[in-house]
Amino acid sequence: MNPGIRPGARVTLHYRLACQGEAIVDTFADDEPETFSLGRGEIDGRLEILLLDLRPGDHRAWQLDAREAFGLPDPALVHSLPRADFPTQNELREGLQMAFDLPNGQSMNGILRAIGDETVTVDFNHPLAGLPVEFEVKILAVE
């Protein structure tokens, strides 16, 4: 018998993630399945916990409130940055998601919330922070 999902397992699945009352964020209708290693930060840790002990063939769905899904927005993750720091070839607009390079060599996505003459307000919260979501999975393989 195939073991259930444990930390470190390589998991192949189809999933659907939707905001309640909003458009679907991701879906498994006709898409290739996703494969990831549990516990490596490839998906949000709160969603990883839901996958523990599931086995190939399992099909589950959860209704998650904002705290259970991607957490509540953290005001400390909203920053005003000098507009001069943004490349001039990019058209800046509210709602644009951009990758920002961190000093440690990693990158972090941020959403432009306000564009001023001197500053740009960037929100580094997860785009679904503060929203209830529906999370559905069908487990295809566990290694």
C-alpha cells in the first residue's frame, strides 16, 4: 500500500484554489498536474498541513477562512518605496505584481497598491491574504 503524505514526500496532484465568491485562482480542469516536495516551501505551509496522510486517489475539498488559508494582511508588509528605484521602462500601474530582489539573492513578489510622483506603495502580503478560499485536491502519486 502506498504511504500517506509525510514531510519530505514528493507529491503529484491536481488542485483547485478559488476565492469564495471570486474568480478561480488555479484549477485542475485539463491542466498538467503539479509536483512538489512537501516541507520545502513550494506551497504555503498552511495548505501543506491539510495534505498530511492523504494517499493516491484521495479527493478532498476544504472551505478555509482567511486565517486558515493565507492569513490576514500584515500592515508591516506594506512599504512606500522611492519611485526612482523602479525601472523606467516598466509601465507602473496599480495592481501590477512585480518581483523584488532581496539582499540575500532571493526574490519576493509585491503588488503595487498606489503610484505617486515620488513614491510607490508596494504590498508584500500574499495576494490572497485576508480572503476566504476553497482548496480542492486530487492526489495522483506520493513518493
